[in-house]
Amino acid sequence: MASHALKHEPLDEYNRRLIENLHPPRWVNPEPARRYNLVVIGAGTAGLVTAAGAAILGAKVALVERDFMGGDCLNFGCVPSKALIRSARAAAEVRDASRFGVEVPPGTRVNFPAVMERMRKLRADLSPIDSAERFRGLGVDVFIGEGRFVAPDCVEVDGNKLRFKRAAIATGARAAELPIPGLAEAGYLTNETVFSLTELPRLIAVIGAGPIGCELAQVFQRFGAQVTLLEVAPQILIREDRDAAERVERALIRDGVELVTGCKIIRVERRGSEKVIVADSAGGRLEVVADEILIGVGRVPAVEGLNLEAAMIEYDKQNGIKVDDYLRTTNPLVYAAGDVASAYKFTHLSDAHARMILRNALFLGRQRVSRLTIPWCTYTDPEIAHVGLYEADARQRGIEVDTYKQEMAEVDRAVLDGETVGFVKVHVRRGSDQIVGATIVASHAGEMISELTAAIAAGVGLGKLGDVIHPYPTQADAIRRAAGLYSRTRLTPFVAGLMKRWFALTR
């Protein structure tokens, strides 16, 4: 079994079931077909959707995976992290229950081993949908092993040569490494190892305040650890607008996370059983003591071992495989999808890429990446969700915008839920109601952003959203109220004067 499999620890009944589904120890690779319509390398979201879709349509498909079916999302990303986030929210709800008139017995605590066991069970329960056996049942030839190109139209795995008419590379990404002196010697966790914890570390230092770092910093703080979050930039979630990131900063600090921004890490030292991070910040030299260090600085494309040169495919280790607007590589027979070929590393984008490859590679389609409307969400509490352009992006493109911002503190359901920290902010092209971008900060921002995503994709203006009837009370009513702010701007003094005269005449 691949060494990657060792990251699924402990080997309890749930992880054994997971491994049996996703990297069966006794799996026997099939006899290769003479030629495949499509060979897919990588069985994460992009690879699985591509392989399943092509097989269902009748194509002869081979799927190659060296580690685990399901990729990062199921094994080390969305699924386990969101399971922990839900447990952490429950812990915060118990902690804050007195705000709602609910008295909780003193001494209530988080049972961390039980939390992690729940996560492992849920992950195993979801694994059959991505299993090698299921894909074999769909008619896909599943090969477990290292896939590498040996020619522009041929992939080799486990000594077998898989010739193809088309191929798709969907090998995903891996945790980025940091060249910090002493870090490797001290030892650290990444998203690929943190879900193997069975005991809660007392002191955790998280390096990197991007989505992964912020989500897990808040989770472990709510579980009862003392977390220090270190970020080189002057704010957390550097991609987001300052007003949005600031709401999450306040929430992290409220939960007890020690936040250090604008710092430079000098080195990591081992002092007995402790790990010490030495850093410079605006306040001078500081030392952060930790039992565990978690790296949350993002991910880099997984291009190693593919022998892409043999297939005449251009790539670089930082940005991944070079593709055009149709996801075609520099080898016209080969396409690439998902994290290995995109700056945006989201499961839902990998899914969209896969569907695009089915059209473009198998049916001569002309669907373009540049025409996709891509939302994303960071699952802190509150969440931050975004779609389209930020105001600064629009300005750089020469697009003048008007911005309408509705505070959640003025939305009835948010007030009743005690979830008033946040807002809905919508940018429209100046002089029209065309939505060019939106950001939502709210407890359920990820659920709310799809209404604005659909509006942008369908060309529905903000004014029209103001006419949409929302159930009352819901937090999504904030979108309708933001649209109401736009509609009020149409009642100019001149129009108001005309209306006043009209009503005076018709009384």
C-alpha cells in the first residue's frame, strides 16, 4: 500500500472500512483494453466526475489512482474538516447557551476522541460513493498504482500500458511546504495529517491565516486548545475585503484565538517536548510555544512523478499544468482539471472542470473556463462567501461600481438567531443593476451565496432580486433587502417631485 495510506490513522474499524473502499489492499488491476476513449489520472473530485460521466455516456474509460479514491476532499479536506467544524459549532452553542436562556451544567466539555471518531465514521460512511468497487460497477477500468506518461498517447501503470484517444490529468494538489529553519526537525501537521489526531494538543500554533488556517484555528480553540494564529500579511484571509476579514478576526479573538498578523517567522526550535516558534512582529521579537504546529498556508499542484515531458505537456511546480481556456494542455490529446491546473482550488470548481472536459474532450465542445461564475466560501463562524469581482478588481478593470451593503444586525431572522455579525454586500455596474460581485459574511453565507451566483450567471439584475419573494423570516432576506437599497436610489429628487405632483392631482 502507498505510504500515503499511513496517514489514515488510527486503524480503527472506520479507517479500515475507508481504506477497503478507497485503496483496497487486495485490489487486482484489470487487463488493459486495446485503446481507451479516455484515461483519467487521479481519482479526486475532478477525476471521479470525469470518469463516471464518460463511462455512463458509453465511453471506454480507465481511471488511475496511486493513493486514495476520493482525493483530498473526502480524505483530508472538505469532508473531515466540515465534520469537525460542525462539532466545534455545537461546542460554541453550548458555551453560549445562556444567551438564549438555556442553562448548561458547569464543567461541560468537548470529548475530543469522540469528536474525531464521529468524523472518521462519517468519512467512512460517505466513502462507498467514491469507491473503486463502485467505479468498476460503472464499467470503468480502475487501476491502483502510479500512473506516468510514456508517450503523448500512452500512460503506464503497474507495468500496463494504457493507450488513449484522450486523457485527463486530475491529480490535485498537496500541502505546501515552508522553508522555515528547524520546522522539519521539530515536526508539524498539515491538513493531510491533522485528522489523524486522537488527543487534543494543549497548545497549537497555526502558521498561515488563509481559509484552512482560520477554519482549523477556530475549531481547535473551540475544542479547548489554546491556539495562536500567525500570518505574514497585515490581515487574515488576505484575498477577502478588509471589512469582511475584520468580522472573522473579531470572531476568532472572541473565541480566544491569539492572532498575530504582520509577522515573519525566523525559525522553529525544539525545547524538550515543546516546539517554539521564533518570529518578528510589529511589537518586536516573540516566541510562541506549542505542542503541535499546524501548517495552513495552502496547497501546490501535484505534478511529481507524472513524466509530463514524455507527453509534451508544459507545467511548472508552482502553478501546475498549463491549460488553455478549454482546459486543453500543450498536448492536444490531454486535458487537465481541478487543483493541478487552477489557481482556485475548490471541490465545486473541480466538478465544473470535469463536466467541461466531458464536453470539450469527448464531444468537440467549446466551453470556456473564463465564462464560469465561481463562488467560494470559508467555513469559519461567521462564514465568508464571495462570487464575482471585488471592488478593487472592478476598479483595476476600469469598471465603475455602486455598492449596496445590508447589515445582518438589521435582518429579523439573524437577530432572532443571535447571528448578527455580518453583512451582504453587492456591487453593481454603475448606472445599471448588473451584479458584478458580492460578498456575504454570515453564519450561513455559503448557503446564501448561490442566489447571487445564479443571478450573475443568468444575467438577472439586483433590481429583479428585490422582487423575489423570500420566506419570512430567513437570513437570506438580507439579499432582498440589499436589492431594496438599490431600488431606493432610483427614487431621485426629480422623480420624487413628479410623484408628489401626480398624487396631488389625483387626490
